[in-house]
Amino acid sequence: MTDQPDARSTNDSPDPHLGEPLLVEDVLLLLFQPDSGSIAGENILFYVLGGAALGDLALQERIEVRNEGALTSRIHALDAHAAPDELLVPGLEYIERKPRDAQTVLAASGPNLRAPVLDRLVERGDLTREHGRSLGIFPTTKLALGSDRRAVLIERVRSVLTDGETPDIRTAASIALLSASGTLPQFHREIPWSGDVYTRAKAMERGDWGAAAAAEAVARTMSAVLTNALIAALALPKN
């Protein structure tokens, strides 16, 4: 007997106090595979989400990367008056205790991001949880799309990778993380895989985000953060 749905948890009225979605939310929503209800790249997910959360902190000017020697760089916390989003607080507090290299930050904060970010996406209504039973006995939960925001994000990524459009900072960072995760070929039905797509995605990994993004101080900081995060992520096996 196959799984039988008995209820669908939806959120037609997302909390208006949530604010704008974070980059880490965008990345996890992009990695969600609607056909299967699964998340692509689970074996490297904590590095990808950790890198996205560092990107959020860079965008909010809460961290910066400082070179400490020819081959060493560390992430430093910056003073700010406004409190960060609660999803970003653990990672920021870890950096505030003392400057850390990117891989250390990712290993400490990344593994704890999947569940709360999924909860946030459900709270916004971008994802829903469908509850059912396997074999008529065992409770099951399956994720499903609840809004069209993923389609909007996919279109932005596709316009950069297939049409060569100049990305905004968040789209460039999303592409860099997706590329490093090794999951982009799985998006073939939505983003046709080709040599040009591969080349453009790798350029995003290197921080080649175009003249407009490179001219902004925040973009330069974010690129440095993600480059360090991606080096750590790429060192992991993807099988």
C-alpha cells in the first residue's frame, strides 16, 4: 500500500512580521525538488546553507573577511545596532566570540540550519507539509510547494546561466552555492544543462559577478566569504 495523504498543512497567511526572505531561505527553496519533495545535495547541505548564512551576514554588514597572512583569512564580526534575524544569531555569536576561518564557522553553524530554515519557508507559505500514513499505519510528512516564489528564483538563475544576464548579488551568490554543491545538473528540466551553463556557474563560484556587483563593498565582502566557504565545501566528496 502506498502512502495515503490524510491532511495538508498550509499557510495561506504568512506572518507579515517575517520581513524579506534571507539568502539562506532562497538557497534551500531552490534546492527543493518539487517532483520528489526532497532536497538536492543533502550530503553537502550544511556547508551550502552555512555559506548562504555567511552571505546574509555579509549583506547585512555584520561580518567581514580579513587577510591574516598570505594564505590565511578569518571572518570578523562588525558592530551593528540592529539585531540580526534569529536564523543568523547562532552563527554570528560564534564569530563574535573570536575571529574564525570560514570552514570552522561552517562546521559549527551549518548543521543546525536545515530544520529552522525549512520551518521558516513553511511559515512564509513557500513550502507546505503534507501529512499522510505509510502502510496505513506509520505517519509520514512530505514537503510540497506552497507559493510561486521558487519559480521566480529559478527564472532569475536561468536568465543568468542560459541567457548571460548580469546577476544581482543574491542571485550570483545562490548560483555560486548551487554550483559548488554539484546539484546544478539535477535542474536540467528547469535550467538546461550545457557547457555554457557550467562555465557561467563556475564564474559565479570565483566571485565573477559582473562590474555592477564588483563595484559594491558589500559584494566584495560577500564574494570573499563565499569563496572561502566554497573552498571548504568543494573539499568534501559529493557521492
